[in-house]
Amino acid sequence: MLATAFTADTAYAVRGEDRPNNRAPAPDALAQRLADGTVRTFEGKEHIYREGDVAAHVYVVEVGHVCIYKMLPDGRRQVIDFAYPGDLVGLGAMGEHKCSAQATSRTRVRGIPLASLHQIARTDGRLGVKLYEAVSRELQATRELLFTVSQRNAMERVAAFLLAISRRCERNGEDPLEFVLPMTRSDIADFLGLTIETVSRTFTRLRVDRLIDLSQSVLVTIVDHEALARLAESKGH
Amino acid sequence: MLATAFTADTAYAVRGEDRPNNRAPAPDALAQRLADGTVRTFEGKEHIYREGDVAAHVYVVEVGHVCIYKMLPDGRRQVIDFAYPGDLVGLGAMGEHKCSAQATSRTRVRGIPLASLHQIARTDGRLGVKLYEAVSRELQATRELLFTVSQRNAMERVAAFLLAISRRCERNGEDPLEFVLPMTRSDIADFLGLTIETVSRTFTRLRVDRLIDLSQSVLVTIVDHEALARLAESKGH
DNA sequence: CGTCCCGTTGAGGCGGTTCAAAGTGCGTGG
DNA sequence: CCACGCACTTTGAACCGCCTCAACGGGACG
């Protein structure tokens, strides 16, 4: 009965990116459930689930990173989110998954059976509310991405992307100014609605302009955070 | 406590666009609550609420249409959704609204106090679950829009937009092949991530190519639904 | 050492934007 | 009732940012 109502996968955020002062991400009622579940490990490029698969679990990322995306029959792809450790993946898709989830590298996840989650939610209102909040945050994030893709140019998009990754690293207790990009240029391109060439050129441009450093193509150092933020927020001037 | 957790407004769909055979939109537990509430009427261009306002109610659109949007300081705007009669507006924003909601013409809405909604949800798990489902559907819709804006060209976007409106009209028991657009070209442009000129040119192109008819600029008649659907789905060929 | 995958760089074309102007519908006041 | 103003839409012309196509470079792996 719930099954037919859910239409979307959710790689949302127990994380709560952009909630102020939030380092203990998983909300109480939910957190209890998330401690259960069985651990599975996926290699890079391996799929945790695919569009159309029956959805039986949600997954908490413990180690590694997951790319959530949707395909169009003609091959066009939209990357919807990148899940970092602590993030929850696959919520909101009971009948069948509407997105695919692919590990970008060796990734360990904890699978929580959806059945138990929903059973509890029906009797304990608090969990239902928590799920609601969780999806609301995911919705907020998706609208932010919509704004970025719809209104900003290539430079602004890449700047906003880097800052978002930086914030996630900070949340996870890593260096927010020097981090490894766990996804390919192709993933970034399909996330931002650009081509890999444009993404590559924009990275180069940011490096030449001394806003970032790229000793390796996957290793980003933010040199001028201020300027990057200015780029991401306003158009040019 | 809930207040701090919600981050997003929701102009979601009790509507359930794209749920198969769904004409009785409001799900039971939710529907009861929605029968309560006080009615208010807004003129065209009037705001039901603005970004930053304290969020005290959700609103069910009864008559008219509402445009949900977000602004950037530099004036760029992203329209997130158009709410039709039967749609719910403002869910998911307890502390303060993160979007603005503006009536596109004289509009009657029914305001439901959030306080009562959340109180009930905490004790009755079913309502919480319903809210969860509702936001999940909204998330699904936003991802669909993200895909459209990110991956499709102007012609495909406008075609997809017209088909979406057509489906909404059908759901509301109106003619799906001839309908009035309750929003301006500017609203459509900011929804699809285009300029008004491009939207206008694309409409003209669709008219010249005999896919639609435009006796007045707001009155759309779908002439070749087949071709329109082909346009919206695949790229050219 | 060759192959494959990924990232980078270059040249050229095109779709959508920008800037500008004319057209259309509608309410308001003379 | 008509004239006017205003907001919205349409159309045109020129420009530009991103895409497309193509080639090259570098690291991983057999």
C-alpha cells in the first residue's frame, strides 16, 4: 500500500547539508533503525541497484561514494546526487527504484530493510515525521541543483559544485580546502548539465585564474574560497 | 523542533500527477485535515507568502493557480512549480518559507494550520507517512523538471511543459487538448530555464509546424499530441 | 609495449541570449 | 466611445557561450 505511493528514490541527507551546526546527522528515531541492517561492499562501477529494480532496502553509505542517476532511452543521463559516507540512499522508492545507484569506487553500505522501516513508521509517528523531514531536505537540495543547472553558466555551476563538495568534506571531518573528487568528469558533467569538455575547460580556467589548484585531476585544492563563493552566487559583476 | 528541521517549501501534489488512474487525489488521513481550515482569496500577482515569511499554514488551492518560485539576489528567478486546484502549497517549510508563492490570477485557497497537522502526525503515524509520500512525489516531480531543464533543448522543454499542463487539465476534469495557460511567458521561461523570447519563438514554431494552435497567446490547442510527445521524449530523431 | 580509459586542448558551428523595436490586448480616464 | 498608457507578446538581427568533432596526453593494466 505504501509501495504504490512512493515514486522517487531518495539519496537524501541524514547528512543535512546546510543545516547550521549539524555534525550529528542522523535524527534519533531514524538513527536507531540505521544501526541495524547488513553490510555489503561494492566495487567501483558496480551498481547497488538499478532503475526498475524492486526496492527492498535503503542503504547508508559507510565508506566510499555513490552516484545516483537517471537515464533517458536515448542515452542522456542526469546525475541527481553524489552520496557521501553518512548519507542515505534509496529512500522513497518502494515499488521499484526510479533511479540507479552506482558505487564510484569500492564502497561499503549498510542495507536497512524497508519493510521494517515502514511498519514502525505506521505505529510510531515520530519515525514517519523523520522520514518526511529527510525527504524534505532532499527536495530542498534538488531544487538548489535545479536552480544551479537552470540559471547559472558553466563557471558558476562548477564553482557551486566545488563549494558543495567542500561543505560535505567539512561535515565529514575532512579538509574542506583540499579533497579528492570521487567522481569522474563525466559524472560531474551529467550532474551539472554540461559536457565533459566544458567541465574540463572550466576546471582549467579556475586553475589558471588561481581560484583552485589541481596537482592531479582528481585532487582539488581551494585557493581562493572567497572568489569561488562570489562566482557561485552572482553573475559576473 | 520540527520547525528547525524543515528546509523546503513544498508545492507538492496531493494531485499525484503521473500516478496511474488517480482522480481522487487527497489521500485519506490527509484529506480529513484538508477539509478544515479557513478560506482566503488572493488577486492576481498577490503573494500568498514570500521567501522568509514565517510558515504557519499549508494551502490547498481551490480556485485559480499559484506560481511557486525562488529568487537570487541578482534578480534571476527559478519557477519551481505551478499549483493547480487540488494541489497543496507550502508543505515542508515550518520555520520560514524558502520559496515564494504568488497567485497568477484571482485565486481561492484554503489554509491549514501547520501546528495541528504536525501534532496529529506525531501521534497518528498514518498522517506522517502520508506527508512523507506527498513530499516524495514532489521530489519526483522536481527531478523530472531537473532532467528537462538540464538535458533537453528549447523545443523539447516547451513540448514537455505543454504535455504536463495537458495532463493536469485532464486530471482536473478539463479538456486536455484545449486549455488556457494561467501563467505568463515570463513564468514559463523562468520555469524552463529559457528567456521569454525563446519561449515565444518556440511556441510560434510549434504553431507553424501545426503541432499546436494559438488563437490567443494564452489559449493552447494541442493539434498533434503524438508529435508533441515524440518531441518531449527523444532528441530529434 | 600496446590498449583502454580518462582527461585535456583546439577549431568551428549552432542554439539560445541579448538588444531593439513593433504588435496586441486591456483597463482607465477624458 | 475613443485615446492613451501599460504590460505582455512577438519578431528581427547580431553575438556569444557551450557543444561537437577531433586529436593528443597520461596513467593503469594486460
